[in-house]
Amino acid sequence: TVAGRHVTRKRRPVAGGMEAPSEPESSGPGGTGPAVGSFQPSEHQHVRYNPLRDDWVLVSAHRMRRPWQGQVEKPPQEDVPRCDLSNPLCPGAARANGEVNPQYTSTFVFDNDFPALQPDAPEPDACSHPLFRAASARGVCKVMCFHPRSDLTLPLMSLAEIRAVIDKWAELAVELGASYPWVQIFENKGAMMGCSNPHPHCQVWASNFLPNEARLEDRTQQQHLQERGVPMLLEYARLEAQRKERLVVENADWLVVVPYWAVWPFQTLLLPRRHVCRLQELSDGERDSLASIMKRLLTKYDNLFEISFPYSMGWHGAPTGPHLGADCGHWQLHAHYYPPLLRSATVRKFMVGYEMLAQAQRDLTPEQAAERLRTLPEEHYRARPRQAA
């Protein structure tokens, strides 16, 4: 019973064998009929299905009105020196293992001095009980510096410099993907996201196994292609390009949306318009337009709260290594951006409590987030003339 009305929820099956509640049917003292009032996503809590992960997110936008008395973060450091030889990622600096970086002028790649994966790890001991399973984990971990200057993040770099980053990503995907099934390119930006060094860089991990997220996306995309005859994210990109309510930026080859099922407040999904399975398959023109749309998106991110915006991002594409000869047509290349900030430069979204024990939950609708990002200027706030005090 809710507010004097008897509410009965129908159940309907969804992917994965679970059930989700449909719209409630209600009956009051005078008989049966629809619930009073109309549904508004920005006012009424609801759940949204994520077909890429086969799970759900609870959207409760009205919670944005609650006062905040929780943790307040320190704003990101803005006065990063251009070059500091005590920084192990700078040209000419010595790293922890004693090696000295070359005087690089563009991108620079080296083996991670503290790798999570190594190519020669021994096999785990066999165990006869299924509750104590282990398997081999081998691979390589590399660090890639985007630029010799520590004070230049991607949105502050030129299009040519961003294009050089993209080309190096594709080169590493080919090199490592020749033998490893999965090559994960990812960037953690900002101390809030666990980044221990302000120098612009990313990491590239190649593994002899498909990680959990890769396995999940492989299954859901394959199922979608079998059921609908079109790659999931290709169909999704076309629908979002038509509807535009969650669109942030677009060009002839790419579009960026706050996905319908977004979990993080200003999470975005970067999608190509044509069917392409892997980063290394992009044409020259698509790489140029990718550099452009990345700069536009990341400039908007920085302009949102006028800080160097923290996030974790990464590329997902079809598996490599032994999968290079397989039919991976169900895959569509895409990049995820997961920024933690919610209300301001100092208030973040925490994934705790309900999120850890039940399911993901967000306090801002994807449509509201997209509108805020879409309407921001594309000139970086640090490039604007400073007003006299």
C-alpha cells in the first residue's frame, strides 16, 4: 500500500534470466486505474537496463536536492611545472630502476617498473576443489607518456599531438595484440582516480586471458547480434544520433554520449559511426577526427568545474592474439570515460553501501548530465583572457 493505494507490480523477464519490475498498476478506493500523475525521469526514481553489462542502474535524480555534509576533496593541482627532473616520467629523468629516460619530444613508451603482469610467471598449484580455483596470469605492462611537458594534459595539447597519441595506441595494440588475447589501454587522470604522477600518461596492459569486462561485453554483444542482426553499439550509436537528448559532441566519424545506462554522474561513451572492431583499423581520417572529438570532450570536462577534470578512461575492442582469425563482427570499438565528480570540483560520487551491496545508483539523470556538458563552451577555460581583479 502506497499513499492509500494498492500497488501491484508486474514482472517481466530480461536478459540474464533475471526479472525487473514493469510500470506499477494501482487501484484506489474507487476502483482500478493508472497511477496518479505522469512519470518524469528527473523527478521519479526508476531503473535502467545496461545491455552492454547485462545489469541495472537505479536513477534517483531527486536526491541531488539533499544537502551535502560529506567529504570535500582538495582541488587538483594547477601549477604543475613544465619539467622536473625529480619526476620519473620527464625527459632525462631517472626512474626507480635506475634507467634514464631519453630526451623524447613526442610520445614515449617504456616497460612499467612495477608491473601487475609479467610474461614469465609460474603456473599456480593445482587444486581439486572448485571453490579454490586459480589459473595462470601472464602478460606485460607498459607506460606511455603523451608529451614531454608535464603541464600539458590532452585537452591542452594540439590536434597533431593528440593524433600522435592515437597512432601510438594503435601501434601498441598491433604489437601486443599479435600474441596476447587482450590489450587494455587506459588512462587514470588525477590524484582522485589514483594517479600517482601528474605527467600526462596512460598505461597499456596485455594479458594471456580475457578480463571480466571483456568477457562480459563479448557475450552481450554476441547475443545482441544474434537476436537483432546488427552490432549492439552500432545500432545504439545510430539511435542516440537521432534522439540527441544524451548527445554531448559529434562529428562526421564519431559521437560522444552520456549513455542511457550511465552509472557515474558525467560518464560518457565514445563511439565510431561506422562498424569497426579494433583501434588499429581506423583510417587516417578517422584518427584525425578522433583527435578532434577527444579534445572537444576533454575541454568540456575541464570547463564543467574549471579544473583539470579527473577520470578513468579506456578502450574496448575485439580480442586479439588467437582471436584475430575469428569472426568478431559482434564487437564495436568504443571508449569509456568514468569521471567521479558530481556536484563541484570538490564533491565526488562515492560507490559505497547500496552500490557495493545491491546495484549501481546515480543522483543525476543521463539526460541532465548530457545537457550540462553539451552546453559548455569548447574553448578551454585556461585559454580565456583573465579578468582584471
